[in-house]
Amino acid sequence: MKILVCISKAPDTTAKITFTENNTKFNENGVQFIVNPYDEWYALVRGLELKEANGGTVTVLNVGKADNDPVIRKALAIGADDAVRIDADTVDALYVAKQIANYAKSEGYDMVLCGKETIDYNGSQVAGMVAELMNAPYVSLASKLDVNGNTATIEREIEGGVEVVEVATPFVLSAAKGMAEARIPNMRGIMAARSKPLNVVAAIDASNSTVVKGFSLPPAKSGCKMIDADNVAELVNLLHNEAKVI
Amino acid sequence: MSILIYADSNNGTLTKNAFEAANYGGQLAKSTGKNAVALVLGSASGLEELGNYGITKVLHFADAGLDSFDPQKISAVVAEAAKSEGADTIIFAHDYTGKSVAPRLSAKLDAGLVSGAIALPNGNTVKKAVFSGKAFAEIEITTATKIISVLPNALDKVVTGGSAEVVSFSCEIPSTGLKVKEVRKESTELSLTEADIVVSAGRGLKGPENWGMIEELAKVLGAATACSRPVADIGWRPHHEHVGQTGLAIRPNLYFAIGISGAIQHLAGVNGSKVIVVINTDAEAPFFKAADYGIVGDAFEVVPKLIEAIKSL
Ligand SMILES: Cc1cc2nc3c(=O)[nH]c(=O)nc-3n(C[C@H](O)[C@H](O)[C@H](O)COP(=O)(O)OP(=O)(O)OC[C@H]3O[C@@H](n4cnc5c(N)ncnc54)[C@H](O)[C@@H]3O)c2cc1C
């Protein structure tokens, strides 16, 4: 079983979000970077579980520059066999998807596993785009994945419920909560990761379709109106007559 | 030129998010002098109602055989409809369906996509929340065809009061490698992302046996229930109630946070709520900084009183 797991680099969830260059660039100063949680906790770990049960390989793929390597090593420490970094500045989701699809097609993977979204752009875009570019089935927001030979059975979230689907390999999936339990890398994994292959491949020419013009921060809340715990009726009154939400 | 709006249906009726998308597309069509055309797949009724939001025509592919969900097929049909209508802009709701179909369509048409838009475009530039709601980005779409998925509850509804002409539509549907084996509807509970009011509780509630009052509060308000991540992780509540940066992101009109400290990862999923009420024993809980109304007090005393006060409203 040949499994490709796409990982993205993301700022730590507690990172303070600020911008530089006249609010056009994310300020990376002092920010710690992690493997995007959905990619690591669910896509990567489920990939490893499938490999452990069925044999095969798990390759992690990242599109980015050399400063992503420490984050890629973390995925290797958790248990991936090898890593590929497509050397490119990530301009937008479609650009990244074109890089991934081109690589995945040429290597003949049985499945491409992604996280359901990144915690920086929150796009939920790359996996679906990769599927279309590979002309492969796409199962989004998957919470359970089992593979039997060339057929995968997948549970996915849909509006107001869960759907169970069957797809033939190769397929693309985006992983959500429920797929697996996060793993913490141990010392042996961290040591082994240092010598695992991290292959850098050149990017293909591809155009982008969107450009970030600028960022802004949400306006601060004007302050919290405190209500006495003995006067709960006043809260109800305010919600009804002032905020008009009940 | 026209704007095509994908209007999703569930069990034969248009979803709340279908109207959200129609509202966005209708307002955009009006300000740009284009026609707003909606596309509905599968058997569904009440389609004329889309006219209320500025839709002038509804393409109805009634026997699409797509009552089970396959993004590969749906994106192929949307692409055909966009072509036949000469649409240069395609609108989805940023819900389960939109998240699955819009990216495929973007790659198929090589059309730029902004997902989770929170405002109407300014020229070709669309505003969306990024960093899990901690910031906003203005993103310009540089391709001729543009795709936008709209975050539910982001835009005020503008009721135009028109009526839409419903015409039938059909096209070829590609065969794909996906088979739907089973659909399990999760009871009749209000869907968390669609609810106007959400009552959420955290570890401060001490144990799963204490959720009765949370469910009752939700019931008297017609609200959905949610929880913090540790509560779902320990199994006090089902996983689908987990909100936050690594759970669901929601934007209700009113969010009650009861016995939740307000960690940055929790706030990330709920700070788009219009009004936030916090009930916590600890006056220093960080959640109060993100709240509109707060009560420092014990949930076990405050919530029952709250239920009584709402009942007598
Ligand atoms: C990578 C990462 C991702 C994360 N993602 C999420 C996420 O998506 N969503 C999420 O929620 N968390 C997330 N977390 C966890 C987050 O950091 C917090 O640990 C979590 O939100 C705390 O949950 P809580 O507020 O229920 O519990 P606690 O922090 O234990 O807070 C309990 C609160 O209840 C109050 N309390 C106690 N007794 C009472 C009472 N009788 N009446 C009223 N109040 C009472 C206390 O004062 C306290 O403020 C994430 C963490 C990490 C590291």
C-alpha cells in the first residue's frame, strides 16, 4: 500500500497573529511552527495505522521552501518512511494542488490523504483540487477510513449526518476528527527521523489564481457588560431588548 | 453575464445555507448588473422562494440521480450549468457540500476560489476570516471565472420579494469510482452550524450527568448544543459538538459559554458569533474579554434561574 500524506506548515495554535509590510505579510517573528493539526493528528496517523496493518509505505509531501524542513522532520519522527518537499513558494491553494497532483500522478500512490483544512488560511481547498486534477474520487471531511485491497470504505460528515461511501483506489481524502488518535513522537522516532530521506524536487510551472492583498485584525470588543449572578432576569432582559437575539 | 448559485437541498427542501448563498449571489448580481441564476439538483420543492433573494431563474435538474452525494458528479454538473448560462461567477455556501464541490470546480475550470467569504466582493477582492478567525484577509481573484463560497450567517439577508422562474435543466453526468453505501442522519437535532443560538458548556460542568440543564436551556431557546474540546475528548459529549480551532467553527447570533475558560483555541471557533454570553465562577476567566455579557457565578445556580427567566419571557 503506497500512501501519500500531504502536510502543511502552520503557526502554533497559541501564536500571536500580527502582520508586517503594511499588513500584507504574516509576521513570522517569534512564531513557532507545527505540522497543521488535521494533517498530523488524523491524516498522517491513520496512514501509519494502515501501513502497520497492511504493509506498504507512508510518504509525507510538503510544498514549500527549506525553512519547512524542521516541520517535515517532525512528521518523519511520528513515523513516516520518507518525505518529499516540492521546492516552491506557496502562492495559493490551486498552485499547491497542481504541484501535489503532478507529483502524486507520476508516483502511482494508492491514496492521497490530506487534513480537512489548514489553521492559517482555513481554505478546505487543496484536497478537492488535487482530486479533480488527478481525476480521482474525493471524500471530504472523512472521520473513518478502512481499506481492503483496492477498495476503501470511508465515513464522511454531511449536512446533518454521516455518509458511508466506497471508493476504488486511487482516491483523495480530507481527514477530520475521528480518523485516528494523535501520536506523540518518542525519542527513538526523533532520532530515526534525522536519517530518513527528505527528497527535494523542483516545482513545475503553474499559475496562481488568487493574490492576498492585505490582512486586518478584528476590532476589539467594546467591553463585557457584567450582570449580577442574583439578577439573571436582567441578562434575559438585555438579550431580548438590547441585543435583540432572543 | 450571469452569476450561478449552487443551492443545496436536503430531503426535498432547500437548506438554510442555500438561501444564504442565494442572498449573496442575488446582492452581487444586483450591484454588478448581472442575472442571478440558481442551480438545484434532485427532487426538491419550493424553488420559487429563491426569488425572494434576487434570483431570477432556477435551473432544476430534477432527475439528476444525485440524491446521494458525489462531489465529482456535482462539480461536473455545475460546470455545465455555468457554461450554458455564461456565468463568470459561481457561488456556494461554505458548508459540507460547498467544501467538497467548490475546490473540485476551481481546479476543473482553473478558476480562482475564495472559500468562507464574509462580505460581498469589492471589485474582484473578497474578504474572509483567516487564522481560525483571529484575522481577516482580502483576497483578489485574478482569473476570469471566479468562485466564492460564503460563510453561513456572514451577511444580512436582503429580501427583494421577486419570484424566480423555474426551468428544467439536464446534462450528462460522468460515472465515477464512488458508491454511497449508507446514509445515517443524526437524529433531528438542530445542526450546529445552522443554529441561530448555541448553548455550549465546558469542563466547568464537572461531568456528563450535569448536561440536563444545558439541554433544557437549549430547548427553551430553540438552540443547538456545543462543547469545548476536552469535554468531547473525555467522552462527556459527542465529538460533533466540539467547537473551536480544531473542531467546528460557528457563527451564531448568540453563543452561551458556560463553564468554559476561553482558551485561544476555543475562541478561534466561536469569535464570529454576534453576541457572546459567558457564565463562569472565575472572574479572571479569559472568556470575559471576548464576551458581550457576563455573569460571574456558579453554573449550577445560574443556569436553572436562566431557564426560568427565559420561560417567563
Ligand atoms: C493544538 C490545540 C488545539 C486545540 N483546539 C481546541 C478546540 O478546537 N476547542 C477547544 O475548546 N479547545 C481546544 N484546545 C484546548 C484548549 O487549549 C483548552 O484546553 C480548552 O478549550 C479548555 O476547555 P474548558 O474551557 O472546557 O476547560 P477548562 O480550561 O478546564 O475551563 C473550565 C472553566 O470552567 C469554570 N468553572 C468551573 N466550575 C464552574 C462552575 N460550577 N460554574 C461555572 N464555571 C465553572 C472554570 O473557572 C474554568 O474557566 C486545543 C488545544 C491545543 C493545544
